[in-house]
Amino acid sequence: MRITNSNVIELPRRSSQQAVSHEPEWMDEVDWQEMPVDYNRTIRLLVADDDDVDREKVQRLLSKLPLQFKIVCAASGQDALNLLRQQTYDCVLLDYRLGDMDGIDVMEQLPAQLARNLPVIMVTGFGDEQTAVRALRMGVYDYLPKGSLTPETLGAAIESVMRRVMLQKELAVAQQRLRRQSLFDELTGLPNRYLFFDRLEHEIANAERDGKPFAVLVMDLDLFKQVNDTLGHEAGDTVLSAVGKRFAAMARKSDTIARIGGDEFAAVLHGTDSQDGACQFAHKLVDVISEPIVINDSIIHVGISIGIVLYPHHGTDSRSLYTLADEAMYDAKQNSRHYTVYAPSERGHGENTAITQRLPHAIRDRELLLEYQPKLDLRSGRVTSAEALLRWHSSEMGRIMPDHFIPAAERCGLVKPLTRESIRLAAVQLQRWRQQGIDLPLAVNLSGRMLDDLSLPDFILETLQEHDLQPADLLIEITETSLASSQCRSTEVIAALTDAGLRLSIDDFGSGFTSFRSIRDIHISEIKIDRLFIRELELNAKDESIVRSIALLAQSLGVPVVAEGVEQESMLEQLLALGCTHAQGYCVARPMAEDNFTAWYRQQPAAS
Ligand code: C2E
Ligand code: CA
Ligand code: CA
């Protein structure tokens, strides 16, 4: 034992060799190494007792334990309060009777938060049950009558306190981790989309009360996909986390900047009441992001497109605020501007809002239907498959074409239920055709945004199974553009689809960035040449060479190639000569509703 100052005593750990025969039996039985508590470290212990003899007795008992203590003594309640306010202890042995006050008074006078987490063992000269109950209710961890104090009772109580403290700490860390995982983005440390929408709802609720306006920004990095493709996903992650740090550094405490997903971020700017204020912030964001990012030997410049809306000027609920900011962001991107404030008049705002508001009901009310357009095999002259094209027969707005409602669905997060509905409808149709003896495969169009949905392959396979269909019955058309701009998860989804035996068709080929890498890495079963190159084929020699080279590429990959949007019958021969195997377009047939298609198909040569 070494006394370091008047009331601090250090008790070194007793080694097992020092154990003597009169050591209580329980100590030999307890394997201290097995204990989850770290018994090698020094335990900081406060002994609060107004009786000198009792304090010394406690220290004597403690010295018999194979533990290392740093003991601080308090001779009064006030002493104990002062010491407890100054620093933390692993364990506190608190006498009930302290002269100037009792142990419970000490706990009551401490700040509630401190008292709640104080690892106290209350010691008392009176074995009074009521005091024990009061003490335990106050939150003391254990209660020991002085008469029963032995090294073993004291050791067991301290051990149990330490284990409880440790478990509480572990629990707090786990809770914190869980909270972070469910509310924060792991890569950037920024709030995730759930926390973003939660904060947005709060901001709206506050604004409804105090009338304070605010701004919502949606930000999307420019050409991020190229970073991923050319430098790899690790570099992509480094860029995202660098961007995240810069955003976090410039946000005020009252602002929220979150990562929504992929390379999309969003912000709520508290108290920003004017377009100018929001634009100034957007300007700062652009400046901060345009600083180069160095990855290994490469210097990367990232651009950003920002859409801005103001509450309550542009919208008053979270969904419309976000959707409109997202629309403004698209506008900025398309017009190569850094940022755009949402402008309702220019964008047919009313119609868009009506579409996004009614679309969820359209799915529920079965207002979505498919039309079918055949694909003709130019070599045999037979129809070998069909494409399903979605239509919305709205009871309020009439017939709406997919070019109108699919982009709106993508922007407001409805693309998942929409895709599932079109897959379900396709499966229902295929099953009906099979029952009618029509053995055609059917192609469905898949929005690029669906490629991030890891549950999609299972959904498709289950739907096929429910309708007694095989994976080969369904073809999935994905546009070349969405393949080029999708995130890394899409590779996993595509692989799962093709591994399960579903065939993949690259739609609108030639209209996007042709990524030979995606053709190499993905198992494709069909290429569809964008109708842009077909339209003027007879007049334009360049179109002819493009069609010929795409056909050659398809031929060397061993997959059929479909010319889309063929309007003149005279073109069919030319397409065959250029190497196209199939054609689709008004000259073969327009997209038709089920009954018309079935009747039309039955008239075709060698239809089944
Ligand atoms: P797409 O997949 O390229 O579909 C071909 C579009 O060209 C269809 O337009 C079709 O009606 C039209 N078309 C067919 N033959 C001709 C022709 O000879 N001349 C001309 N000018 N057009 C022709 P639609 O039905 O309006 O669909 C437009 C786009 O909407 C589709 O382009 C596709 O990207 C998307 N879409 C359709 N259904 C779905 C769906 O269920 N899900 C998703 N994600 N997208 C869909
Ligand atoms: Ca298509
Ligand atoms: Ca197409």
C-alpha cells in the first residue's frame, strides 16, 4: 500500500503467488481471467465514510482482493459531493450515515444525469430494510450492511458493479452504432435519406408554427459514373467521402446536408427565406466541390448540379418540396447550369403534380395496362417475341403515355411499385397466352433506377413461378443509357437476373455512351438499335454505317439485333442486308391492346 497524498491511497494488485492459505475459498474458485471485466486495470474507487476506523477497515479488506485500486477517501457528505463533481469513479462505496448528510442526500444533490449513472454501493451500519429499498430506488447498484463486510462480499459487489457498468457502456456503444447505421450514411458520415426526410418534416412542422421559411436543395454530382468507371469504385468512394466532408464543414448547425443515395445529396437550409440566400449557398457549394480531389496520382475535378425550392413558396409538404427541387436539379443538369431555382410556369407544374399525386392510386386502382408490339424475325418473316409497353388509362386525365408518367415516377420515388405492376401484368398476360396456346416470349422495360433494387430479381422469379412461367419466357429491356449511369449495385442485380436464366436486351443502343465494358461484363441476349438511326436510314449514309457496325457487333457476340421504329416496309430488306435479324415498328404493327394483339398474331404466318 502506498499513500500518495492525504486521502489518495494506491493498493497494488495482489498476485496469485501472494495468496496465502487463509485466503477465502471463493477467491480460488473465481477465475479472474475469465471475467468479462478488465481486472488488470486500476479501479478508481471513492470511499465515503465519516468514520476513520470504518474507512481503514474497508481499505484493509480491499487490500486482500487480487485487484488494483486507486482509492480516494471522503470523510463527509460534502467532501463526497465535491469529489464526485470533479471526476468520475469506477465504483463508489457510500456510507449511509455521513455526519453532515446521508448517502441518499448526496445522490439527490448531484445532477440527475450524474446520479443516474453513478456506480454506487451503499454501506450502512444499520441493516434497515426500508433504507435499503430507498437506496435501491435511488439507483444504487448494491446495498451492504457494515456487519457483513468481508473481502468476498465487497469483491463480489465491486465485480458486479463493474460488470454492470461495462455492459451499460457496451449497450450504449451498440445503441449509438445502430442509431448511426440507421440514420447516417456509413461512407460520408452525413445523415441518410431517412434522417433527411425526418428533419425536413420537423422543419415543416416548425415553420407551420413560427412561419419561418426555409430552402431545400437537391444536389447531384456531375460525371460521377465516369470516375467509378475509369478509376474504380474505391476512387468513387473516396470522392464521395471527400465531398461529404466538404459539405459537413460548410453546413451550419441548424442546416441538414444528407446523402440521399449514390451521388445524390440534399440539404435543408434553416431560416433561408430568399432565393438570393439559397443561391448564395448553392454558389458556395459549387466552389467547395470544384476544389480538386487528389486520389493516388490522379487529380479529379467534380462538378455538381443543384436544384433549389423555397418553403412555402414552391410547396408545403416534404414530397412535393423534394420532387420539385429534384426537377430543378434535372433542369440545371440538362442546361449545364450549376444551379436552378424551381420555376413552375416553365415546366407544366400542374400536370406534373397531378401525375405524381395520382400515380400511386393508379397502381391500386388497376389503371395501368400493357400494350404489345411484335418483334419480327426478318429472316423467317415470323413474329418471334413481343414487347410490353405500359399505358395509364386515368379516370381523371385520360390516356397517358409512358414518356410522361415514367420520368415523373422516377423523380418521386414511385418507380418501384410501377415496375412491379408492369412485371405482374406481363406475367398475367404470358400465363393467359400459354393457356391459349400462344408461345411467345415477352419483353418488359426496366427503368435504370430499378437496377439498384436488390430485391428485384427475387420479385421477378417469384412472380414468374406464381404464374407457372419459366425465366426464359421473360426478356428484360434496359436502356444503354441507364446501364452506363447506374450504380455498382446494378451489376449485382443484373448478374442475379441473368444467372437465373432471364434474358437481357440492351434498348436504345447507340443513343447513350456506348460502354463496351458493360457489354463485355454483362451477359446480354439482344441488342435493339435506337430508332434515331433507323428513321432516316434510306437517306443517310452515316446511319447506314452505324446500323451495319452495330449489327456486326451483335453478330460477333452471337445475339440477335432488332431495328426499332421501322415505319416503312421498304426498309425491311435494307435492314436484313445490313445484318439486322429483327425489326420492330409501325410498319410491322403498332403497339396493341391484348385482344387486338391476339387477333393480329393469329393471322400471322406460322403463328402457334
Ligand atoms: P422504348 O422501350 O424504346 O419503346 C419503343 C417506343 O417507340 C414505344 O413508345 C413505341 O410505341 C414507339 N414506337 C414503336 N414503333 C414505332 C415506330 O415505328 N415509330 C415511332 N415513332 N415510334 C415507335 P411508348 O410506348 O410511348 O414508350 C416510350 C418509352 O417509355 C419506351 O421506349 C420505354 O422506354 C418506356 N416504357 C414503356 N413501357 C415501360 C415500362 O413498363 N417500364 C419502363 N420503365 N419504361 C417503359
Ligand atoms: Ca423498349
Ligand atoms: Ca427502344
